[in-house]
Amino acid sequence: MRARKFLVRLDDLVPHEGTEHLRVKRLVRSIQGLGAVLKPVIIDSRTKLIIDGHHRVAALKVLGAKYVPAIVVDYRTEIERIEPFTYLLVGSSDLVSRLAKSLASEVDGSGNLPVTLSVRSKGTEKSLCVMADLTYVLEYVTDIASRHRLRYVKAAPAGNSTPTEPLPSDGGWNALLVIKPKLITHDTVFETLRRGTELPPRTTYHVTSLKQVRAPVRLEYLMKP
């Protein structure tokens, strides 16, 4: 695959996921310290969809940049596949089981994406699949975690360089509620765009060798109007 690298206006890019505030802050400090962006983002040639690099784009906007280095591809033909992140809710066996039933009842039928809900406890696992809107599922789980003061962990797909968040080392939990989309496709992403919404931060991991490309560009060149 031949990489096609350009400088692209930030205002032309279309996100399909949100960003995490602390991750953006770390990138802002890193880019400022280096005085450069080391990796280009990856975008779709037709829609200017951000395929990889939402947090870099957000950090550059904070810094006042006008452009971002980008690799431009045909999204449907040049991106091998999309792997979903997995979400883990950590708590006691009884509480996790009750929350899984409540979650399934609340979100089933809210969308057309198959999502697996699994309770892992005492060496056993019970699973069911619901048809749901992923954004709604994760908002609901975030609310559950906050109200019950439960640990909520995001685990990266295999092959993703983003570190997997560790499970808590303290006691008080013996069960996991595992939430994982069974399949995320290009159509899932485009449907998000058509609805004018965004998926939660780091929902999708796009599998492509282009993520290994390094093409440093000095920050000062990205600031010019």
C-alpha cells in the first residue's frame, strides 16, 4: 500500500469518535515539547473522515494549528478491518449480575449493533447478545459505574499499541461485566456520521499497517494560515 501524505486543513476533518480530555492534554504537552507531530493521522479521501488520530487532531486544535499531516486512503478498500474495544465493569458477583440484567433490559432494541454482555464470576461465564446503540450502552454503563462507585475499565484490542487499563488491585470485587460489540464495520461508522453523532472515545481500532508510518512535521509549519 503506497502512503499518500498531505497537509490537510483541520477544519475540513470529520470525527466519528469523541476524545478523552486527559489524553488530549498529554498530547498537547508532548507536541509542544517536541515542537513537532511525529505521526500523520489517517483520513478517508472522500469524506475527510478521521480514521486514526482523533486525539492528535484535538491536541493540534488546542495549540492553534491550522493543518495536520495526513495519510489519505479509500476507507472501504484500504482499511483491513475494524476491531472493537472491550469494556469491563468490576464489582461483586451479586451486584454485577443484577446490573447485567438491568442493562440488557434497558438497552436491548435501542439500535442495530450486536453487543455481547457477559458476566464472569467464580470461573463461570454467562453471556447474551442484545441489539443496541453502542453510545447509549456506554452512557448507561458509565452512569451505573458512577452511581454504584464501581471501577469501569476499557481494554484495547489485541495489536493496539494503546495500553490496556489495569484492573484494580484492591479487594472487594469478584466478578466482571464484559461489554463488547460483536462487530463494528465501515457501515457502523458511516451510520454514525449520517446521524450527526459520535461514538465514545476509542471505540474503534482500525487495523492497518499505515499506523506504523512516521513522518515528523514541525509544529510551526502547521500553524500557518
